[in-house]
Amino acid sequence: RTVYVNGDYLPEDEAKISVFDRGFLMADAVYEVTSVLDGKLIDFDGHAVRLERSLRELDMAAPCSKDELLEIHRKLVAENGIVEGLVYLQVTRGSDGDRDFLFPAPETKPGIVLFTQNKPNLADSPASKKGAKIISIEDIRWGRRDIKTTQLLYPSMGKMMAKKAGCDDAWMVEDGYVTEGTSNNAYFIKNGTIVTRPLSTDILHGITRKAVLRLAEEAQMKIEERLFTVDEAKEADEAFTTSASAFVMPVVEIDGVQLGDGTPGPIAKRLREIYLDESR
Ligand code: PDD
């Protein structure tokens, strides 16, 4: 596969990053994951705008313009023949050649890496037909989850805890309230009302969240953006998550409690269909 590194398109085994890169040493880096359906990027603009915001919040320079970013995305998708899949983009603060807690001089060039992932069953995924089993875990991440940094150790540990428990993913809980999933936003549905946590620095402002809430509203569904507990979600009729990598993923079990009849709920399934139709 061809990857993009700091201006060059290269075979993946020829791409190089400095060992002093702060993305590598300190997770001083931000990222985006954009999905590809029928060879087309889904919501590129939303991801580009969020990237700009992440960079601004961390005082990091943009590596290139939005138009250049789009061109790199498109070129990699074409070059690697991606029909369904993902484009991963990471911008790091780079380095001036040593390990230092202080940021390097402002003129230090940021690093940029992009690669594609081929996922032939992204839209028609077997996992989405089964629905996800969720465990809840404490949210011990830092307080700026609205910035999409590459500090993904705890979310990785959360997914491992879920796997060990025979489940698919974890929802994180802070002060008694669900924040979000390890790599997705979290929702439950009770009596036809979709409930999800409001935007703040506590969660990532999901690009898929925004699109799905807009589509739900257009379909005359009721939405409540408010804090909610795991217990409330366990008593729900349905639940689901949203992300660029899984779109709308129905949730069928939370901490061993089955939701509804234990299969994906009708509203979650409908939202997934509407989202995929609209995106294509
Ligand atoms: N994760 N919350 C968290 C913590 C996330 O990591 C993600 C995305 C989301 C959903 O955001 P969006 O709808 O913009 O993808 C919410 C990506 C897909 C990942 O880490 O692979």
C-alpha cells in the first residue's frame, strides 16, 4: 500500500519518521479517520474543520491547506484502490531533534502521515447486524476529549477489557454519567426519544454524531441532549454508537443486561440505513 509521509507518496515499508518525533514520544499529535464508501470520502469537510480546531487548541501549525489535504486523501484512495474503507490522517508537532518536554521552536515543521485501510464490509458489516455488547468502565482520560489527540492507550485498554469480558466495546463513565464509547459517541432510546450527552470538553464532537442527529431530526425523531447514567441505558429500548469507522452501530447488551430482544433495535437500524443512504 502507498502511504503519505511529509510530502512524499511511498510504499509503506519505505516511509520514515524520526525517533524524536513528539507524536511518537509524547502523543503530541492529533488525528482524523474518514470513511470511504463507493470510493468517495464521507464528510471530508467535517473532518478537516475538526482537524483545524484540534491543531488550534494545541497551538500546532497546520501542515498544509485543506485543499491539499483533500487531494492527498483522494490520491491515496485512488492509488490503493479503496472502494470501502478508511483514511487515517495524523499530524504531529514534529521535533527539533531531541527529547524535550518543552515544545520545539514555532517554526519547527509539523509532521503529517496518511494511510488507507481497506474494509470491504464497512457498510454491510456483520457486526452491525449482530449489534454490540458493551461493558461500562470508569473514564480516567484527560479533560480535553474534544481535541482528537492520539492518546489512545486507555481506550485501547477499554477495548481489551471488553474483549476479555466476551464483549465488543466499552462505554466510559465519569461522575456517574456516560461520557462516550472508547472510539464512538453513545446513545440510548427510550419511548422513541434518542438520548445522548451534550457536547462539551468531556467528549469528542463526533462528525457522525452531528450528521446522525441532523438526520434524526429531519425524520421527526425526538432528541434529548443530556447527561445519562449506565442504569438508564440498561433500561432503554435500544442503544447505539456512532463513529466514522462503524457509522451507526446498534448496541444489544450493556453490562450483561440485554436490551429489547437482544437484536439491533428498529430505530438504530433505520438511522444506520438513513445515514448510509444519505452518505452515498
Ligand atoms: N474514533 N468519541 C471518540 C473517543 C472517538 O475516538 C471517536 C472516533 C468518536 C466518533 O467521532 P466521529 O464520528 O467523528 O468518527 C467519538 C475514530 C473513528 C477512531 O479512533 O478510529
